[in-house]
Amino acid sequence: MVDKKATSLQEKFMHHEKDTGSVEVQVVKLTAEIKELQGHCEHNPKDFSSKRGLLQKVNQRKRFLDYLKHHNQNAHKELVKELGLRK
């Protein structure tokens, strides 16, 4: 269940019509999934497998952002600003 804001952001950062694999699009998708898992983990504090999945997604997003910062700083700054991430 990805919200409309994530979908519009995903469309904004697409390089072409069928782009699902670019770093920017993957970061937007991961951010939406992270927000959803955070809500789940708040309501289910003993669900350790979901917490593990949340941490994996956060670390994957961090690696994508580090890659993007190294290869395209302007895209990194714009993406972080649009998603409201702290960096």
C-alpha cells in the first residue's frame, strides 16, 4: 500500500516511462516501505522479524543514498530535500 505522495515522487524521479530500477526511484520506494513498517512496528513492538526487515530497508536506503551522493550530488540533494530525510 504505497501512498499517492510516494507514487508522485516516484514519477518525478523516473528517468523514463518504465523506470523502476534507478537509484532515485528505489530510494523513494524504500522510503514508502520504511514509513509503513515504522507504523507497524510501533503497534507491534514484539514483532522482531518486522524490525529486522525495517533495519535492512533503512540500511539499503543508506547505501543507495551514499552511492548517489558519490556519483551525482545534485540528484542526492534534491532527493533528500523532497523526501524530508535528515542528511
